[in-house]
Amino acid sequence: MELSQLLLPVIEIARASGQVILDIYQRGDFEKKIKNDDTPVTSADMAAHKLVTERLSALTPDIPVLSEEDCSIPLKDRERWERYWLVDPLDGTQEFIAGSGDFATIIALVENNQPVMGVVYGPVSGVSYYAAKGHGAWKIMPDGEKHRLSILKHEDELASLSIAISRRQDIKAITDRLEPSRNYDLVPLGSAALKSCLVAEGAVDCYLRLGPTGEWDTAATQCIVEEAGGRILDMTLSPLSYNERDSLENPNFIVLGDTGLPWRDIVRLEG
């Protein structure tokens, strides 16, 4: 199938996953466990994982699915994949547990190690974000109203900047990275994907992420952000990689809106 043919059914799969999550969230009867990496997983994560993987496999039987909740496939097997689905069934599990509402379902299509389609659905807001390479980035409101996404541009290089941060992030770790003479507005939110989408729609200037994330946290939003005019880069301002290493963990990264700003002066980088 062409990307344009896949988009609508994948959006519907993300929404169906979101409804499963929302039903469990509203009932409050979920089970919680701690995984080997000391992160939580709930029965909502697993229910969403089952729905998404089954429906993607039915939609495209020839395309493998790699989900956060089933990510033990070794690189020697994965590296043969020219095309695969990369999924986080419930991004923001800690926010789900805490009851903040800041969580999402993420589905990406990766071709030749680069995301070419991304869908993010927020079950509580009912908002869908999506993009396909070469087709722009879009937002669908709960009433069906559709908006094209575009990053925020600045004419003044010294303008105050708004920065999305993780709700549970050590704020000092973030502010220590920022050039101190500039004014900043820090915007806390839960889901990594939803914070990246804030950049894509021009609601904030950037999202600075320090701490562990997986490739499933960034693949879909990389496509969305890039189609909106931004970039997702590691803290050396190099592109992120997909399915090229044994580990599926991302480095620290930054989601940039206006790439014309002097980010090397604004943020203390690594390396």
C-alpha cells in the first residue's frame, strides 16, 4: 500500500487503542507491574499492545511490528527489515497511573531506518496528530476539524523561548543546559510524543529531553515534526537513528521548531 492508503486505517487503529486505554483509565481497575528496566507497565499498556499489533498485522501482514511491550527481537533479525511498524501502545504510562491524562498511543512506519509515517492519538483530548513523508503534518480535533501543523518561527534571534519539559523532569537539569541571559517559559507535560507535537503545532519552541526514552517514543513524532518544518536531533545536533543498534534506547535529544535560531548558543550540547 502507498502511504496515503495506510494513513486513515492507521489513524483508526490508534483511536481504537486510545479508546481501550481510556475505558480502563476511567474505570480505574488496571493492574500495574514493574518491568526489568524498572519502568511500570499496566494492563492498559498490554491491552493496547494486543489491539495495535493484531490490527497492524491484519492490515499489512508482510510488515513486522516492533512494540515497546515486545521489543526483545535481536538486531540480527531486525536489521533485515526494510520496512516495519514501530509502536508505543501507551506513551506516558506514569502519567496514566498518576491520573494526569497526558498519555498517548504512538504508531510509526519506518522504511530504511527512517520514519516515513507517524500517528499520535491522545485518548483524553481526543486529538490526533499525523504525518506522512512529503504530505505535511496535520492535527484532527475531536469534532473532525483538521489543521495543518507548522512550527513557530521567530524574526528576533533573541526572542523569549517556550520549552516543553517532562512533568517529572529535574527542572534544574534543564535550566543548567540553557543560556542564562535569555528568557524561557517552561511548559511541563507528560507524554513524550505529545510534547513533540506541541513543537510541531507551534505551541512551544522546543522540547528538551534528558533521560531514557525508546526509539518508539520519537519515530512517529520525528515524521510529524519534520513535516511541520522542525527537527528531532540528539544533543550533538546529529540525527537520531532507528534499528541500527542492539539497544533501542535513544540518547538525550532535542525537538527543534525554528531551526534558524542559534541553538548551539541557546543549549549546552554534548560531545
